[in-house]
Amino acid sequence: MPRPVLYYVRHGETDWNAERRLQGQHDIPLNALGRTQASRCGEILCDLFARDGRTAVDFDYISSPLGRARETMERLRTGLGLDPGSYRTDARLMEMSFGRWEGYTFEELQSREAEALAERERDKWGFVLPGGESYAQLMVRVRGWYESVERDAVVAAHGGVYRALVAHLGLEPTATASLGNVGQGCVYVFAAGGGMTHHA
């Protein structure tokens, strides 16, 4: 039986994103660009739903409980003509915890955590961040969330959650799922029969 279709949105930009700081589970709000990106996602979804012969009320709406994801969800729902607050949250969609590294850039960590950074480079997926999680641990909770989804959904969450999801679905091997940029102000569509497309 095909799995539900997911329209996946990474939250809009925050000041910490702009400064390339590890955000993790710190609750950093959207900045002005991030708010624009979130609203843009509502416009993209309108176009995608029209293309697919769907309407906004056909979907479940699920967000990470972190404020940057929730504001993204509320802004895109406004753009879809929906009550901004009528969605649910799931803690399994929270960003990966970076533990004591949260708030730092990788450049700042070079002098503080050089040995741990080197260990992480040897096994980026399996490395457990000091006081935090590994991508492997994140994938366990994302898998549990994904298997609980019962209908087509719009999801607002995080870059790390996206990486765990593509690895769980076999769209990327774990060796490369943790690399590259996860866009903001765009929509990733995970199709029922497998495969993913990107829309900006």
C-alpha cells in the first residue's frame, strides 16, 4: 500500500542560520527573510495543490513544536486561506540536538572541540554530539513519526529531520544524506510511490 504524500517545508531563516550557528533545539525565531520564505511556501503549495488537483483542506498539517517551525506553518497556512493555528505538533519532528555545541559556529568549535570534530568527520552519521544526538538516533525518532502518518500531509520541520527522512526512505545513503544544503523558502514533495521533488 502506498505511503502518504508529504509536502515538506524546512522552517524559514533565523539569525542563527544567517550566522551559520548550530541551532539544534534552541528556540530561535524567524528573521525578516525567514518570514518572507515561510509565506512564499504557502504560495508554492497553492500552485502545487492546483497542479495536483487538490485543495488545502485535503491534508493533515503537522509541525515541529519549535517556534521557528510553528511560525513557518502558521504563515504558510495563512497563505492557503486556512486558520493559522489549526494544525498539530509532534515532538519527534524536533531538530536534532547538538548538545553543548548549540549556539556555536563550526569555526568557533575548531578551537574548543577539535578532537570531537575530527571524530565526527570520521563518522558524521553515527557520531553522538556531546550532550546531544547523532543522525542515527534522530533517524529512529523520525522513522517512528513517519510510520505513524496516516494521510497526505504538509509538514514544517528542520534540516536535520529532512536528512533523516531521506535516509530512512532510501533516497540517499547515510554517507551523503548529512551533506549539502536543505533549502528554505521551498517545498520538497515526497511522492506516495517513492521519490522526491524540489519546488522553489
